[in-house]
Amino acid sequence: MQQEFSKRLILLRMKQQMTQEELAQKTGVTRQAISKWERAEGLPDLYNVQCLAKALGVSVDELIGQGTTFQESGIRGIYTKHLKYAIQE
């Protein structure tokens, strides 16, 4: 689950053309917290999941992948194209 959430977070952030710093500012957390979640080293609490979803313009269900698989979400192509860049960020 952590890995799947991490991928979704990276891709949704990139889809919005936001840096980790920009997303952190919009959600009231540190850039290091965003980085930790994107590296699948932890998961945000429910409050921060809600803040992330709002900042990324998606529902909480879409952010956590509830009811849809990663491939069905429409962001598979973005993942393939940008994963190497996203992990290095």
C-alpha cells in the first residue's frame, strides 16, 4: 500500500506541475514530509491525506486508490514517463 500511495502522490503532484516545496506549502507540512511519503518511507495521517487531496485537486479516494487500480487511474503514462525524474527529485 505504501508503494502504491507513493506512486500516486508523485504522479498527481507532477500532473499539477508542483514541486515538493510547493505542495508542502499548500498542505502545511515540510518538504521533507512530502519527500518521505514519496519515497514510501511512511504514510501521512488522515488529516494530511485530506490536505494533500485538496491541494492536488482530487478526492481522497482517488489519492489513496480506493476503488480503482493504478493502471485504471489514467496516470500510468505519466508514471512511466516521469518516474526516473520523480525519484531523483
